[in-house]
Amino acid sequence: MKKSSLRIMISSLIVIIAASSLYFTLSGGISALQEEKTFVTHGGGIVKTTGEILDPLYTSATMEFDPMKYLRDFNYGRVSQLSDGTTLREFTIIAEDNKIMEVSPGVFYNVWTFNGTVPGPTIRATEGDIVRIKFINNGSKEHTMHFHGIHEAQFDGVFESVGAGGGQFTYEWKAEPVGVHPYHCHTMPLEEHIVHGLYGVYIVDPKEGRPQADEMVMVLNGLDTDFDTENNFYAANTIPFYYQHHPIQINTDELIRVYVVNMVEFDPINNFHLHGNLYHYYPTGTDTVPSFYTDMITLSQTERGIMEFKYDYPGKYLFHAHKVEFSEKGWVGIFLVKDNNNQNSPKEVQYGT
Ligand SMILES: [Cu+2]
């Protein structure tokens, strides 16, 4: 290389470096991805990170989660009959707290799980059944299972902590009342145990059943991936934007029933807006008569209910938080409505038992 070319090259480099320094000086700082911040975690640890990256406190197997499978997946337990004819439903739930999940491309998060997923399995029984849950804590911290609903104090999952590394406890009660209820770990600090993912849905069906419908569960949740007690992402069923990129297929003139539960921590409210339609809403699902006919409900922490609706017209319809910050950070999805009356329109919807 000629000396003159080398001089030009070095001069150019100096200009680029100087210009870059000037840019960072004048632009009022550097981007969030480059800037390290110190956070105090929920558990009191000090973490220095650039933000939305792998939780450095944990390294373990990554977790797979399929929101489309979760949507219509109901766990009725192992069924048997007691001597008096009562139906017994037995479940085994295992808690773990060492998994890492890629919640969004390149964004990793330490999840605490019931049976390996966030949310945990949707537990379903009929009013009057006996529900028996064998809980095993394979985590590194104490955990419990606290169910909303009616049961004896000893099975409330608050005062009887279940030890780490294989501790066990059996919860048992008569399924009541009819409705949709959350369950979650109730170990302190509570927000830490909930926000990491130890929650799920418990449905109690009325003895007489409900009208046939395409049923689904939506847990509205938030992800605080940088431990600053503010959510970085929001979702219906954990993965931000999932149902926008993978629309939920339903049919016209078919009853849709959504069991919706708000598990977002830190933010005082959440909401659910449906496009091109209104729904009948049954708060907590405890009544057979809907309380509202609306396209918008507002939910505080663990508030939940049942939404029922039918679409008259085929097409794509959004559903999302009308709190725009939440929808722009992932809590948005699409119903893809197929024409049930058009014989040429393929019936692609397959739904569960
Ligand atoms: Cu816990």
C-alpha cells in the first residue's frame, strides 16, 4: 500500500471515530441496548444488564411453549368414582424455577413453571367433583399452589409452604363455585413468584353443562425481563404478538367461548377489546346470565370472566388491549373467521374435547 493511501485511510478512520463520539455526545446518550444499568431484582440481588437480555442468575434448559396448543388444551385429570358415586379428578403438578424461555426473538427470560409451561395447565372439573392435586416442588425455592374458589383453610396454599428440591403437598376440595378461577403460587415475595410464571387457570363447569362452543383460554400476562418491576412485554398466553402472527381460526355462526384471566402484575389494569363484534360477558363465570354486552372489559389483577360471541361475517378481526402501550408491546391477536355457510370455504378449525 502506498504511503499516501495509508495516510488517507488513517485520516478517514480518525474522522469516523470523531464523528461517532460527537454523535453519542450530542444525541443525549446511547441506545438502551448498549447502556448497562444496575437493577435490584425482586429477590434482592444486584444485576447489571443492558436490559432485555438473558437473566444472568440462571442458566438451564430452554423451554418450549406453543400458545396455539395451550389455547384449547383442557386437563380433566385422572378420573375415577368414589364409593358414593362422586367423581374424583386427580392431578399431578410439578413446580420448577430454573428454565429459560425465549419469549421474543433474542429475548430470554427465566420462567418458573407449573408442569413446564407458563401458564400452567388449565385444570377443569365439574361442580361437585372432588379435585385432588398432588403438588411436587422440584424448584430451588419454596412454592405453593393457591386456588381461587371455595375450599378448606388447610388447602389454601398460603401458610403451608412446600420445600424446595422435592417437597410435596396434596390439596383436595369439592369443585365450587362454577366459573373460571386463577391459581398461582402464594409464596412471598408474591409478585416475584407470580411474575415469573407460577399461575394457571381452573375452570369449574356447571353440572348441566354449557352450550356447545369453540372454547379457549386466554391468560393476559406481562413479562418483566429486566427486573425493574415494570413489564417489558405483554401478551395473551405469554408470547408477545403470537396470535397476530398465528391468527386463531374460528367459524361464522359458531359460538365462541373465551375464558379470560388477567395475571398482569405491576400495572393496575388491563382490558380486552374485540373488533367487529360485541360479546356477552359473565364476570368470574359464576352466573348463567351475562352482565354485559360489550366490546370492552376492564380487568384488575386476577379478575376474570367468560366471553361469548359469534361472528356473522368472515374475515380478520383484531382483539387486543385498548391500553395502547400493552398492545404495542405484544398484547394483540387476530381471529381469522371462516365462512361456515359457504361449502367452498374449507373448515380448518379443529378444536378440542
Ligand atoms: Cu413460588
